[in-house]
Amino acid sequence: MKKVILSSISFLIFFIIATIIYLSTIGYETDKFNQLLEKNISSNVPNTKINIDKIKIKINIKNLSFFVTTIKPNIRFNNYKLNINKIDAFIDLKSLLSGNPRIKKINISSNDIDVSEIKNIVKYSKPSSFKKFFLNEVETGNASLNLDLDLVNNKIVSYEINGAVKNLFAKAHNINFKKTSFVYLIRKNSSEIDNIRGFVNGFQINSGNVEFENLKSLKIKGNLKSDFKLSKNDINKFMNKKKLKDYKNVDLLGKVQSLFKINFDKTLKIVDYQIEASGNIQKSEIKLNNPKKYFFLKNKIKNLSLEKTEFNIDFSKDSKKSINLIGLYKFNKKLFQKFNFENSYDAKLKKYFISGDFDGEIFIPQFNFISKNKIVNINTSFETNKNIINLKEFHLKEGKNKIDINNLIIKNNKLEKFDNISVKTFANNKFNNDFTISFDKEIKIGGSKYDASYLTKFLEQNDNSEFLKNISKEISVNIKEISTKFSDTISNFNLIGFIDKGKFNKIVSKGEFKDGKYLDISLRTDKTSKKKVLEIYSDFPEPLISNYKFFKGISGGQLLLFSSYDSQISNTKLIIENFKVKKAPGLVKLLSLADFGGMVDALSGEGLSFDKLEMSLVKNDQVLNLKELYAIGPSISILMEGYVESKTGLVSLRGTMVPAKTLNKFLSKLPIIGEILIPKEIGEGLFGISFKMKGEPENIKTTVNPIKTLTPRFIQKALEKSK
């Protein structure tokens, strides 16, 4: 009996197992559920017709539930045949046993479906952001479908769609998707795509995930890992009005990982966003249309290259944005140098921090600092707010050379204030600058060394009055030693004065040269005319006149300058006594054309001596008028007048030049010196030459003509000298 029972139980177990295996693999074919399945799908999906030939009952071993399945059913949606592979319907077991079967879940899967077929389905769906995007922006591609429908009382209460998209071509907001693939998951109010690969506007997406929330409006968040190879055109596609107009070419190669959140309104307009990106620039090349020239750089910047540069970017619509880079850079064909760049900003305030090494020549003429080809380290931080620039810190270091600036504020391109400036630099292994500038109740400049070798040239080329227009303060200067590009230095230089709206209004200044020589400068305002009156006396004229072409080659002597000026015009009287002229190109040419060979030799050697030079100048915005220049010496005398145009630099001069021997012979024949200005007897031979000099600075033409008669003005000047 036991054997019979055991045998029966064993058979029963075997039968159950065999049945389960059969139902889980092959299934039991029946037509009892055809109408039930057709009815459920048709009633829940409007405009759908379904025709099912064969159905099999199968069992799901995981949850021991029964389901029916059909292979390649004939389903049409609005008369479009759907490429459905199979349909599975899970039947509630209690309802099945009660004889009133109900479907609790339906699974529909498809083969790859072309985008055009999907559009035929989507266009009949309810209006939504997704529908608008899919119909208008998706171009080509294909997708597989796996649809899960949850039913209660034969009504769909929820759904889930998953599958894969391949070879997608689409665009949205100037973003182009090419050869893109991913897997997706779609629910009623949310969606997700994963394993993203493809190309997006020059970015090769290696992996990524994007989540969509579609309630009242569309919200997107995700992360992407990609390689990028971007050109100027690629970058311009991301930009609205700010195109890369100043750049001839841009090439960027690197990797990036990004996290992003984007919120759209019902019209798919972006209303909020947050983007975080990090990565590296492996190589880049940026070429400028017009090379940039900066006043402190010897060479123009033609291109910028980056290598091995890490970056972090944080962008959001309403909160602060930031861009950080650290790596290697170079200008032009220099060697790569390290740098660090940080930039954070919102709608009002922008903050910058820059540090790095610079390979190139830096020249700051204000105090003759030349870095030549040594590596310069620069650290600076500054802020900008509308028209305000706050240079919070600036530190330059090159070996022993140091330049520091703290809290310098510029408003509307005009200096407002600063805390202090410190300069310590070397030339030929010796201090050439060691001074500080402080800005408080007054401006104080003090120190042991100041190099003014290029200061006059800088001031001649740059009018800083507008930049300093907001400055009205007392100023004091105390420099122990000021060096020039000449051998003599100025010692114990002291100055007190007042700057009114960027211009000196008052100066009292003294300095010392060697051998008891001195420099005296005064500036005052005439109470009657309201004009400024400048007076300068110097036992060493060269530092003051070296950059003016009129005085090219002058050395030695004593200088006296008197100038009266306002904002419109200046009148200047200049006298230099007991000086020499050496190697002056203009004078050499003039003497050569006049065939004054001996004087040319002297000019090229020890120089021509002059007893006195007097010059009267009138200058306005358009022209510098040389009313008169008279120079008399043991060898030759010159009388000259003319003008120089300010904008073009055009020179127009004419004058008379007479050897001293001939002039003295002529003067000796005058009966009463001072009464006769025009002689009755000219004397024998030629007196000298008349000359003209005209042209642009680099192309001045000089002509000479012999003369037998001197002008009354020349005679008058000669008589004044003879007294």
C-alpha cells in the first residue's frame, strides 16, 4: 500500500513539474481568452483594432502566475499596422477559478519600429511637450517597445514603457543629436533614458543618463560623459548674440562630465537651469583675427594654446555662475606655462582670480621695468560691477623683482582710489626702483630709488588726465635718487603739490645733480588770467628734452623754461645756454647739403658748440607752432620757424643758417650797432643758405639754397648776441 501511495505521490509531483515546465516553455494553446484580450486592449486604447489567431496559456515561474501570450498579433491603430512582436496578458487567478476571468496586467513588445511609424501613433495622442518635440524635432531613427499595462476591473490604471532607441537624428534649441542610441523607460508622469551614446554638437557622448518629469511642465535632469572636438562654428551654435567674431579659428579637444537640470514651460521655453561640468582640455588652439597689443607686452598676442587643463563649470539661471581652469597655456610660440583661472559671477558682480607664470618680455615704462625673457609669476584678483573695476590684489614677481598693488578701484575708466603700490626692481643686479605710493588723505610717494629713464617718453605718448580726472588731492614726493637714461642722477628729489581733477594745479619741487648742479620746478595758477604757469630751471637739460625731436643730440648746458597754458592753448619760451650738439641726424643732413664739410666732421666727433638757443612755441590740439628758434654759436647760427601737425605728424620748417665767420665779418662792417637793422653794404661773397624741411616724420625732404642777403630778424638776433 505504501508503495502505491508513494508511487501516486511521485507521479503527481512529476505531473505537476512537467505541467509547470510545459506551461512555462511551450504553453497550452486555447481560444477561450481571445475575446477577453481583444476587448481589454480595444476598450483601453481608442481607435485600436486587434485580431488574435492563437493564444497560449503559460505560467510565470517567478511569481507562479498564469498568463496568456500571442505571437505576432494583428493590431491596427488608426488603420496603421503596428509592428508588434507579442502580447502577454496576466490573468487574476481568483477570477479565473470563479469563471469570470479578469486581466490584471498586459505586456506588449515590438520589434524595431521606424520613427515615421511612431510619429503616426504619437500624433493622435493628447497635446504635450513630448508630442510637440517628437513630431517637430525628431528626424530619423528606430526604436523597440516593451509596454506594461496595469489594469483594475479591466481598466488601465498605470503603464510603463521601456525599450531601446538606435541611430536617432534630432534637434532642439540649436542642439543637434546625431547617431544617438539609448535605452528608455517611460511612466505616466516621468521618463528616463540610460546608456546614452552618440554625437551632440561636436560632443561624442560615451555614457549618460537623463530623467524627465512631465507633470504641468517638462523637467529634465541627468549626467553625461563625453569627448568633445569643437570648432568656432560648433561653439557659435551654442551662443545667441555673442558670437566669436574676434577669433579667426578655435579648436578644442578634450573630455567632459556634466550634471544638469533644465525646466521648461508648456511652450518648451527654458525657464530655469543648472549645469555642472568638469573635465579636461587635452589640446586647444585659439587664433585671433587681429593680434592684441598690450602696453606692457613687447610682442602682440596672435594665438593662445592650452594643454593638460582641468576645468569646472557651474551655471544656473538665477544664482552665481563659475568657471575654473587650471593647467598649461602659452602665447604665440612660447613654452607652455602653468596657470590658474577662477571666475564667479551673478547678474551684478563678477569675481576673477588669475595666477600663473608668463614667458615673455614685460616692459613697464613708468618705472623702466624690463623682464626680458625670464619667467614672471603673476597673481591677481579683481571684481567688476557694471562700470566699476576693483583690483583687490596684484602681485608680480620675477626673481628679486616685485610689484604689488592693493585695492585699486577704477570707475567709468577713471581711477577712484587705491590703498598702496609697492615697486622693488633690479637692473644690472642693482636696485633701480625701491619706492611706495600710498593713497589716503594725500598721495605720498617715497623711497630710495626711482628709474625715470622712459618716463618722459611715456608721458609724451599717453595723456592720463582723463584717467585721473576723479583725483583731487595733495601730493608729496620724496625720492632719494632718481635715475635717467643719462649718466647723471637726480638726488634728494622733493615735491609738494596739488592735483585737481587729474591735473597738477600747484608744484614746488627741487632736486640735485652732482657738482652742485640742481633742478628747480614750480607750477602755479595766475590769479588774473587763471592760466597755469610752469617754470623749470635745470643745470642738466638732457633728461627733460631727450624725447623731443627738436633737441635730438643736445648735451650739456643750462635750461630755463617758461610756459603759460590752459585747456585750449599753451605758450612756451625755452632757453638753453652753453651746450653742444652731437650726431643729430637732421642737422647732419642739412650741413651736408649746404656743403659745410668741416662742421659735419665736428658734429660727428666732439660736437658743435652753441652759446645760446631760444625757442618760442604755441601749441593747441591741432598744431604745434614753432614761432621762432634761434641758435648762435662759435661755428654757426641758425634761425628757424614752422609747425608740426598733431594728428599726422607732418613737419613744415624753414630757416636760415650762416657760418659764424661770415656773420662776424658782416657785423663788423655795421657803423652803429643797434641803429641799423638792414645793412647798406652786404659784404663780399655768400652769407649762408636758406633751407626748408617738410614731410611726414619718416619721410622729411630737405632742400637748401644759397643766400646773399640776411633777413632783418636774423640781423636783429645777431646784434642782440653781440651786445
